[in-house]
Amino acid sequence: MDEDDVGTVDVPEATVARLPQYLRALSVLADAGLRTVSSDALAEAVGVGSAKLRKDLSHLGSYGTRGVGYDVTELHRRIADHLGQTTPWNVVIVGIGNLGHALAGYAGFASRGFRVVGLFDDGAGVVGEVVNGLRVRPLADLPLAVRPGEPTIGVLAVPAEHAQAVCDRLVSAGVTSVLNFAPTVLRVPADVDVRKVDLASELQILAFHAQRRAVRTNTPAIVPAAAGAPVSERIGEVV
């Protein structure tokens, strides 16, 4: 498979969701000096079945070598190509509350080719603040951070009631990829991709499985904390 084919290959969404895990495991193996890895060893490092891993990688045209396994460097390059990691990506973060501060200071972005180029908020007490070397600017300056010809991802860390309006401004500025942390569904044009990160839903899913385990093992179920507890009162302030 040529690199020109990367953008034309139809890879299932479930496979795409696992590619970053494979890439992270391969980075660790490369740092350890390993040149090849078997499908069983790579699958174990990621926590998936080896058959699923082989099927995932077959979508990328990578089948390994019988008795040898996968070339770590080549497989890392191939997955990185599919994930767009060989091209620098600009990131703008809108909403510099608790979550926005944490995202702005996350060192993992740079190591994966994502460069935070702008922080935005309309809060009077936030605009002008310097976070991780970047000054928070008003939303009116958003178009200045989206540079023609440079791929940009917009990150929404705003309350749900403001998410759609802010998303509209990102799209108007030319952003076609949005990562949404707000607990709401966004309406966007067909050529705009949105990924939603719903922290509360993930916690509910974990609670569901915990309750199921409790029933199977006849252990006491987890009792939720009182609604008026101080910590729960602050959950809504995360974004």
C-alpha cells in the first residue's frame, strides 16, 4: 500500500479507535530497542485478542511475516500515516475553565504532533490570563488562529448551553474537526467531523459494570454519594 492510499482506505470506526493504542504500544517497543513484534505480544500489550489485532492491521495492508511478526518501525510509520501523525496539527481550545486549563497544559499533545496555538474564552476574568505560555484571547480573535492550509482541530470545553454557538463560530472560522467535551449533541455541516467526549457517560458505564459484578458475586452494590455532597456540587464546574 502506498502512502497515497492512506486517505482512500475504508477503515472501520472500531479499528480506528484502537489504532492509537497500537501506536502507543509500538512506541514503547521501539524505545526498548525491539525491531520486530509478534501479533500475540502486541495484542497482549494493548489488551485485545490477537485475531482482532491481525484483522485491524489487515485493513491497513499490513499482514506481518509468518514466524517473524511485524516490523516495529514500519508498522509504527504505517499507523502514524493513517492517524495523520506525520503532519503537524494545530489545536485551539475554547473554554478555559478547569478542564480547559488542564487540556492547555497537557504535555501529551506535543509528543503526538498536536500543537496548541490558541486559547479562547469570553470571561472577563479569564481573557488575558497566560496558560502554559499562551495568552487567553477573546472569541472574536478566533479566526486569527485558524490559518489557511494548516489543519486545525477545535476543542470545546464550554458549558452545554454555549457549545452550539461556539461550535458555529469554529466552523465559520474554517475548523472542520471538533472535539466536544460539552454534554450535548452538536449540529454541524456534513463536511465537519465531531468527536464527543462525555465524561459523565463513561462514569455511568463503569458504574453499570460495577453493579453487574456486584450482582454476580453477591457483594453489596455501591451506594451513590449524597446529592448534596460538596464534591458532587462541583462536578458541573469541570467545563
